Amino acid sequence: MSREDQELLDAFEADEFKSDLKEERRTQRAKFATETIKKDKRINIRISSRDLEALQRRAIEEGLPYQSLVSSVLHKYVSGGFKDITAQKAISRSKQFSS
């Protein structure tokens, strides 16, 4: 660990950091966080057994229930956290061929 990193860690552990968020913004962020983790709807979907088994394997690797993994993946997708890699590759290939 670098000296600068150690100084930051020491300051953090000594509780020397103070938030500069205004109370209104802090309340708004807390509300967003609560709404993000609130799971009040249930869905049923049909997927192939192969995909389900793959999801279950990945969930085991991540150390969480597979339903939580599916929920997390869906949340990241709808909030823009995932990028379509195959589409990006196709765009890159078409740019290479057009050049």
C-alpha cells in the first residue's frame, strides 16, 4: 500500500471524513436506495433448463441465491449498467471493413 493510500485509510478509520451532502440530498439518496432494494413484485418466466443451470452455477460462484443474481442482472440492465458487447463488436467490425 502506498503512503498516500495508508494516510487515507488511517484518516477514514479515525473518522476524520465528513460528508458534504446537504440533508435534503442525503434524504433523497436514502429514498432512492430504499426503492432500489425494495422487492415488491413477483414475476414468473420460462427459460431453458440450460440457461437456468448456468445461472445457478454463476450464482454459486458469486455466493448468492440465483434469484438474487437474476434480480441484480435485470436491475443493472434496466438502469443502463450493462452494455451490449455483441452489438459493440458488430459496430467495430463494420467500421473496420468500411475503412
